Amino acid sequence: MKPGRRGDRGAGLIGTSTGFLVFLLLMLAAVQILFNLYATTMVTSAAHEAASRVAGFDASADRCAAVPEAEAAFVDALGQYGRNGNASLGWDCTNPNRVIVTITADHPTILPNAVAGIFGLSHLRKTIEVRTEQKR
């Protein structure tokens, strides 16, 4: 190296830093996707169980009477996530042949809200329909 010239010293720092940043962002996205899948599965399972309770309620004329108990079980199944109000259920139990539940949930995110919103990772809206059972 000639005196007064810097040469290639430190040239890999920008490339390494950029590569490391991209790697961290990909890892962050992977963790967020896994968390989203877990949260969606738990909320859907708890909502399906709640809908099954209402659909199996003995007094078929007034299935809506079973909704408060089913919602309490839903919140219990979700633990702190449910007690924080991150998930809610909308009920339609007026049809004697089926119970329809609409799930609305806001998943906590480690990604910026703008990024999570683009990929649909921060909000869940799903409808579950459970047929009622008739005794013969």
C-alpha cells in the first residue's frame, strides 16, 4: 500500500452491515409470521369451541342464552390475550339450524404496524358456522 492511500481497508463494512440488517429483518419477519400463525390458531380454536357450546345448547328456541357462558369460556381459553380484549366474537344465533360466529382479533406485532398491515399479520377477521344438532 502506498503512503497516503487508504486502499481497500474498511470496504467490506458497508456490505457486511447491510447483509446483517437484511438477515435481522428476515428473522424478525419469520418470528412475526410464526406468532401470527399461533395466535390465529388459538383464537380460531377457542371460537369454534364457543360456537359448538352455543349450537349444542339444550333450549334450541333460545340458543342466544348460552352466549355469555360461551364468551366467558372463549376469554378463559385465550388467557391474558383474551382478557386484554384483543379478540372479540360477534354472534348470530337466530337461525334454528346453525350458529354463526364472527371473530375479530388484533394480534400484537413486533413489526411496524404499516408493514404488518400490508401482509395482513396484525388483524384477523373470520366467520365460523356450526350446524346445530337435532335430537331424533
